[in-house]
Amino acid sequence: METEFDPLKLVIDVRNKYAIKEPILSHKHALTHVKNIQKATG
């Protein structure tokens, strides 16, 4: 069993903490990012 260090789990934990702390901000950022991609791809 490897419970020493899981980089993927660490990234997910950080993202989850950020999403809980700033749900509206991160949601708006995600929407803006999607809109920018849609603009770039037409």
C-alpha cells in the first residue's frame, strides 16, 4: 500500500480547498476560461 505521497491526490485536495473557499470566484474563472476557448475556436 502506497500512502507516502500521491501528487494527484495533493492537486485534487488543493483544488477542492480552493473551490470550497472561493466557489463563486473559481466558477466565474472557469466560465471565463470556457468562453475564451470558444472565442478562440470560433
